[in-house]
Amino acid sequence: MTTTIALAGKGGVGKTTIAAMVIKYLMQSQPGSILAIDADPSSNLNMVLGLDLEWTVGEIREGMLGKVKESLTAGGAAMGTLPGGMSKRDYLDYEVQSALAEGQRFDLIAMGRSEGPGCYCAVNHNLREVVDSISKSYRYVVIDNEAGMEHLSRRTTRDVQHLLIVTDPTQRGLVAAERIAGFRNDMDINIENSYLIVNRLMGEMPKALKNKVEEMDVEFLGAVPANQQLAEFEFSSEPLVQLGDDSPVYQAVEAMLNTIID
């Protein structure tokens, strides 16, 4: 069985950092392989994981449309084939498999930029099937979403067991988190559990922030402290998943995940 963990929140609140800590936790405490899906168009999850990123799903999508146009000229696209007789699904499956960046215990695929002006409905349907098929080969799937969760709402990713809504201790971050919490049940996707994480907290949680968190329609999972060591580590040559186990940031995420990961 595959367990899917998705992260969402306003841009800049530290979703990718938390995603890296989630992957580090799974590597160290849970058996089985891990697939990381970078669903943010900026595609920087590979940097914190220490992997090179050559292709994105967005680029594969554009390449697919280009080949479809070629095949239309040759009369093949209407038959569901591409030049050379390859089906669209087989082409996408091959390209997505080739785009996987492989790590020691985890692999990474990046969704890349959003759709352009062409027609993407059929391509996105096939891509969803391909990504879901690949995901089933992994014990855990961790999805670092863009701020608006478009990839989830368009169902280009599978159902989610744990949605981690990340905010920083700012009004803008909390407003975005509350908005995500509000529409999570309206999306055409099954989200089993939702939690709120407050990232980069300086000291104790202020009373006003605590009251706001308690008012929100989502369970508060915990807070991650602001940490100067983490900021320094960001500019080192080491990937963030190699952050020490004694880091307060990792220990905070580890404690939270221990309560929800079976």
C-alpha cells in the first residue's frame, strides 16, 4: 500500500524545507522506497535532495504535443499513435520513467511549468495515469505542491492520506493556510487527514497566533522553530536531507510525524 503525504501553503513559508525533513524522516525510520514529486513550477526540491534534474513532466507534455502535431500531419494521431507506431500512453510512460532522478532511497519527478496555450486535456489524463502507475511502486509518495494546490485539484496526482498545510507565523501565511483548509474538502480528490504546521516560529507561540490556530478548521500538528543553523546549511554544498539528526528543525518534524505515520 502506498502512503501519500502532500504539503501545501503560501509560497515562501518553507514547504520545500519541511518536505525535505519528511523525506529524511521516512528514509531513517520507515521501510520501503520513496517517490518525491515536485509539483511547484519553480522545481527546487531537487536542490534540497541533492539530485540533478534534467527533465520535467511539463517539458514531456510539450514534447508530446509537438509529436501529436507531427502525427496529425501524417494521419496518425487520430489513431492514437505517434510517429514510429508508439502509442501516446507508452510514449509518456517511457519519458516519465526516463525523467526520474534516482537517489539512494528515493526518486524524484518534477511536474514543471503549467500548461501553455495548447490542448492538454487528453495529455494530462494520460500523464495522471502514468504518474499514478509509477507511484504505486513506492511505499511513500511525498508531494511538494505549488501554493494553490493546482496539481491536486486537477487530479494530476493520486489521493492523499496526509495533507500538511504549512504556514509561517505571519498573517499572510495564515490566511493562505486557512483558505487551503477551507477548500480541501471541495476538491475532487480524497484527502484522509489534514494538519497545520507553523514553520519558523521564534520562541513561544504568541497568544494571538495560538488563538488563530485554534479557530482554524484543521488539526494543529506542531511548530518548527526558526533556526540559524538551517539558514547556514542552506548555503553549504550539502543537500538539506543530510541535516544532522540533532537539528531542532528535524527533531520537530520527526516528533510530529511519529504521531501520524503508522
